[in-house]
Amino acid sequence: MARELIKGNEAIVKAALLAGCRSFYGYPITPASEIAEAAARYFPLAGGTFLQAESEIASINMVYGAAATGERTMTASSGPGMSLMQEGISYLAGAELPCVIADITRGGPGLGNIAPEQGDYHQIVKGGGHGNYRTIVYAPNSGQEMCDLTMLAFEVADRYRNPVVLMTDGAIGQMMEPVDFPALAVEAPVKSWAVRGNAETRGNLISSFHMLPEELERHERHLEEKYAAACRELVRWESWQTEDAGIVVIGYGIVSRILRTAIGRVREMGIRAGLLRPITLWPFPEEEIKRLAERVNGFLVVEMSNGQMVDDVRLAVGGRPPVEFYGRVGGTIPTTGELVDRIVRMSEVSHVRQSI
Amino acid sequence: MKREDNDGNGEMKGSKPDRGRVEVAVEECKGCGLCVEACPVGVMRLGEGFNSHGYHPAEYTGTGCTGCGVCFFACPEPGAITVLRLTMNR
Amino acid sequence: MYVKAYERPQSLYREFERKAEDRRSTHYCPGCGHGNLHKYIAEAIDELGVQDRTIFISPVGCSVYGYQYFDVGNIQVAHGRAPAVATAMKRALPESLVVSYQGDGDLAAIGGNEIMHAANRGENLTVFFINNAIYGMTGGQMAPTTLLGQKTATTPFGRVLQSEGYPLRVGELLASLEGPSYIERVALYDTASRMKARRAVHKALKNQIEGRGFSLVEVLSPCPTGWGLSPNEACDWVREQLLPVYPLGVLRDQSEHREGWVRRRAIVTPAEIPHVLGLRETAETVTVPNRERISGANLHPRIKIAGFGGQGVLFLGKILAEAGMHEGWHVSWFPSYGPEMRGGTANCHVSLSDQPIGSPIVSDPTLLIALNRPSLERFEAEVVSGGTIIYDCSLIDVAPARPDIDAIALPATTLATDAGNARVANVVALGACLAKMGMLNREAVTHMLDDLSREKGKQEVNGRAFEAGYRFVLDSPG
């Protein structure tokens, strides 16, 4: 184990190299640029490739090429850059190529701003590209998770032969926390399906193209099976003080950190609130939410968006108990006091109060 | 162009054999005619019959081929034309 | 005896098993130049003996099915992006032979950026660019290379200069860059032009094998269907119409001067990676914070440090967080960022605690360190009742107005000047902060400062500045 006080964005790079990643293709964008900068510094030293591409479109297609050779590869960007990558992500999913993409979200739409917003949920979790595909999405909320989930993302990407996105906000990317890195690096697996320019792989083909409808249907059914397996095997969440909670508050990324402090404070005031933090945004922890819905009096979803994840919560809850939403947009970060007030107000509403 | 003394194998009776010969894979030919146009000695032509795709495949007239390979390089199909050459090694 | 002299190249499949039907002939129209170029490429791969090493990239366009024909490693990619895909494949596999095969829509329109940058980087790649002045696959629409006046499905009255501009001369455009090694334009309309094309194909592939950098062959190719001509008429059209606009010949050739143009990676084993990353093994037993030494101190300080850019505000915060981490506290450091960042001010938030830290954002500090007046004025109200404000009274000519906080007027800049450098006012503030917090070991912090500046002189200045700040707080009444 090696402990370091490190920015979340830089932790991603070190974790990637420890996970056996050997190439990084990216384009600068705030607030994700530290990832490219750290990659530029470390990837060549680690026997890998760093290349600043001409655009995010080129970046993701370079990732496509690198992934096709069987090496572990990644890119990183933020909102507008992620939008440009969507076609490439669809191709990666269609061609079943594994890769890791870090999305350090910022404000939108359009140029928006560089402040931490969570408005990328729809484009990342719902698949902003064309066609029937899914990306597996992890939402780290600490420096340590930037490391751990990055390493996990490479393993899961290879296991499912699918792109995995690490989606977090600029706040988690920019802040420094102590991170315990593993003392040993992983040896990346050899992939028999890859195209490696040798006799063994000469017959291999990487492609997302299936001209005949029956053939494409067969391929898409195969992808669906994979996604169903991911739903069974990959869902992750963190529950905190939900056991006796009357109100369960749901948030991810930096919001979940503020909520933890806020819930600590409302608990001191005698309000039984708990926190559910999705760690995987896809697959979404809907079973856990369904389970909680059977006994809690209400959910409060907090996002730094106009309400995107809340749709998934409502789908999981299915009408009862009530799901309320509180959102800040534009890159404003809700304060602890603001969230305390919001939870207190919800607890005072009669239908929620009943058994608190 | 028609040579009556052709035995169909490019080896003419009683005279020097042709240096080359052309084989056309009938089902691979699309009848584009580029080989006919390109052949420097004019020994290729489009046949009268059809292949299963409905093209008139090219054919070697049967004699006079020099084995130069020009028709092979003019032909867009990978395996429609094969050019053979006469060798002295037996 | 007759033996085969010219036959289907080895590097093309004997039967096209990936093809849905008719596995003997290609999907190309009669007289289409793609098939010729396929043959020439495969022939050259055979001659060069690199079939196993070759990776063929099929684009989007009529040649999308290239992988059905080439018996090599195959990959099909997004429209226009082949040069980007090729770049990464070649970087990963420097010993492979990566071939990008692109049409005029793919390369010259949608993929204009990717080809330009791959060429400019001088990637050791081979690109074959089929220019037939039309979009074939989508049904005969205008290409960037369509001739003026040429009628296509999207220029039904002919390409008009004032609307669609001039035909794009990709070869010349790329040849003007320093990066490419070899660029030649060839054509497929008669025997002589086909033979030249074969030689250019061979050279472009050989260049890559020999590590001579970026090679591109632009091929003027007949599209009888797209042009509405017979195959032979299409050949005439190439000669009569395309050649005057797209002159044939070598447009750039630096091949002889480009040896060893191979980007190989350093060989680093997984065991060496942690060292490369500068990771140092730390003891598994985590230091437990010494709470006895700090009895009476706030065990959950939330600190906001603010000033103008260049005062070392972020650095001050990092030292606090780093020192806290080494002493076993949970810590977080959060920089001024997004909407917080305006007017050249900088601030950071540092939390230390014996419990895991929830929000790393300090919206209600227990300790505010203000190094300029705007910072004091902006954040004074945020400080919790009973909290502390340390402010640089050598620069700030007002005092905090609140009666419910402990205000320490620290002449940081003056003390820093006395210590030898006015710029170390942040270190004076660090000393003051440590004395006030009482939970961090001062020796550990001064060692950390020494580690950060290797120069003896600077170390001494920092040491004096730290001591001055530290003593100022201890010696203050109350």
C-alpha cells in the first residue's frame, strides 16, 4: 500500500497504470485536464502511449483502435467533449471493445461553464449515442474511489467487453484526499479476440457492422444478454443510516458527500434520515430502492441538475411513497445548511412525518 | 482474329506454342470488359452466354496470348482472371 | 507446361466467407476501381511477406466490406476516423503494418481533421485514398472532390463554385505539410496508369515496413455506376475529366530521409510501475492521531484559506492537509473552483477530522485565514460563532467586525519581510495556523517545508517565517 495526498483527477491516472492501462488518448477540457496532464507525464514513463488528439472525436476513435489491439486504454473528458465522443462510444459498444472513459462533469448546456454540474447523467447513463447499447457507469465520490473504481472499471470493461464510464463531477476531480494505492500493478490480460498484427490473430475481425437485419438482431440479443448479466452482477450502492430511516435521501458524487454531513446534522435534531448513494449509475440500484420503498415514508433526490437521476428513482419506486426532488444547477454546489433545511422541511410534511 | 488451327489449349499444331494463356472464372466475372479493352494483343472478348448473375463473362479467344498479365491487372475482381505462362522446365 | 503467372493474391481470401451471398465475387459494381486497388494492395502484401503483420482498416463507404476480402487482421471503423484508429493501433503495435483505406467522402469530408493530423504527426502508416469524385455507397451524392459542373444526386444542376466551392486537392493539401513522408497521386484508366499505381502501392507499404513515416496514395478511380457510364467510358472520363483537375505524380517524397520513424515504447514491467508513479510504500499500520496532546483543540477543524492568486493560498492548504494525513487524520483539500473563482482571488478548503469527512466543501469555517481584504470581507460572515479569523494585518487595513469570533491580526507580510522574503507570508500564516489549531506536530510541518524547497537559503527563510507566525500566536494574549 502506498498513501498519497492527491487530486482525484490524478488518482485516476495512477490507478489506470496500476490496472495495466497502457494508452491514453485525450483532448484538454476543464475540469478534466489534470487527467490528460498526469497521463502525459506518467504514461510514457510506464511504457505506454499518451497522445493529445486533435479532438474528442479523434480521441475516442484512437481508444477504439487501441482497444482493438487488446491493450487496456482510456480517455477522459467533460460534458461537451463527451457529447462529441458519443458516436465513438456507440461503435465501441457495438464492436464489443473494452475501454475506460472518465467524465468529469461541468455545467451545460452548450458551453455552459466549468463548474461542477451533474447534467451529464442522461447522456452518459442513458447512452447519448445511437442504437441499443449500454455503458456501465461508476460514480466515485472520493479520492479513494477514484483509484478503486478506476481499477475496477478496467477489469469490468474487459470482463464485459464494453465501455465503462467513470462519471463524477469537477468537485471530486479537483479535490485532494489521501488515497491508498496498491503496491502492485496488475498485468493486463491477453485477449484472443484482439487484432494484433500476428499470425494468431490474422483471422480476427473487429466490427460493429451487421448488414443483414437477422444478423444484427442476433448481435443485439447477445448484447442484451450481456447487459442483463451486468444488472445481476455489477450493481453497487452505499447505504448510510437507512435501517431506521423515515426519509431516504439519494445523491451521488459530491452531492452524496454534502448529504452525509447534512444527514449527520438532521440526525442530531432527531430526524431519522438516511443516505442511499448509487455507486453504479448503470446498472442502477433499483432493487434496493424498491426494497426501501416498501417501508420508508419518502425519498428525497438531490442532484446538481434539473432532475435526471430522479427519473430512475421514480421508475424504481413506482408511485409510492412520494419522491421529492431538490436540484441546484449552473455549477452551484448546495451547502450543508441548505440540504439540512430541505430535509427538515420534508420531515415536517404530514404524510412523511407520520412515523418519523 | 479467329484461328482455325487452335486446339483450345493454346498449343498450335505444327507451330510454336503461345507464350501465355488466360483462364476466366466465369462466375466471378462481371463482364465489365476492361480486360478486353486492355489486352495489347486483342485476345480477350466478352462471351455470348450469361453466367448465373446475368453477366456476359469475358473469355479468352484461345490463341495469341503473350502471358503479359495486363488483363489480370485491368480486372477488378480478385480471382476472375488467371494468367498462365509457358515454361520450358518439364 | 503452363504455370500460373498472375493469379489471385494470397492476401485476399479464396472464398469470401464473411459475405452473405455469392462468396466468389466482390460486392463492387462492374468496372469499379476498388477491386483493382484491393488486388494491388494484396499483391504488395504478398511480395513484402507481411500478411500476418498486416491490419486492414475498413472505412464507411463502398469499401466498408474490405474485411470480407483481405485475409489479414481486420477492423471496421466509424466514418472518417480510420487515421485516428490507425494511429492508436500502430502505437500499440509498432511491428504491425497498418493500412487505412478510405474514400473521398470518408477521408476528405467527414474525416478531414483526422487525416490532416495523422499526416502532420507523420504517423508511420499507409493510407490509400480512393478519389472517384462522388459518394458511391449512399447513391451518388457530391464529394469534396466532385468536379465543377459535375451532376450528382445532391448537385442536380452541377457543382457550382459559388455554392459548393472548388474540388478539394487532398494530395496537394497534405503534401504541403512537413509531416508526411510520401504522397503520390495515381489513376486507374489504362495499363500504364495501373502499373504506376501498383508501384506506388508497393512503395507506400514498403515505406511503413522500413519505418519511413506517413505514406498516402491518392487513386483516381472509375465509378461507372455513380457517373452513369460504361466501365470503359468511365476510364475515359478519368483521363479526360479528372486528370486536368487532379494531375498525377509524386507530390511529396521524403522517404529516403525518413529512416527509423518508429515509435517504440519503453519496456516497463508491472513490478516497476509503482516506482514509475512515485508511489512509496507506507506502513500498513496507520498512525493514530495523538488526541491527548491536543486536548482542548477542535478535532474537526474546517479551514478556509483565501487571498489573491500568487500568495500561495493553495500551497498553504496542501501543507496542512498533507501534515494532517501523515499524522493519521482524515483530511480533504478542495480548491477554489468554478463560480468560486473570480477576480484573481484564490481560496481553498481544508478539513481535518478523526472521523471520515463528509462534505469537503467548507461553507462554515471554524478557521478563516484571510491574506487580503476582499477575502476577509467576503468570508467573514461565513465563520461559525466562536470560530477564528487569522488575517494579514500588514495588508488588510480593516478588522473583522464580528464580536463572536476570535480575530488574530497577524502582520504576516511584515514578519515575512523580516524573515527574508515578503513572499513567504503564507508560511507565516501556516505557523500561526498550526499554533492556533494545536493538533498538528510543528516539526513534521517544518520538515515538509524543507523537503519542498531544496535550497538551503530558502529553507532558512521558510523556517524563520514559520517560527515567526507560530510564536506570534503563542505569545498573543488570550
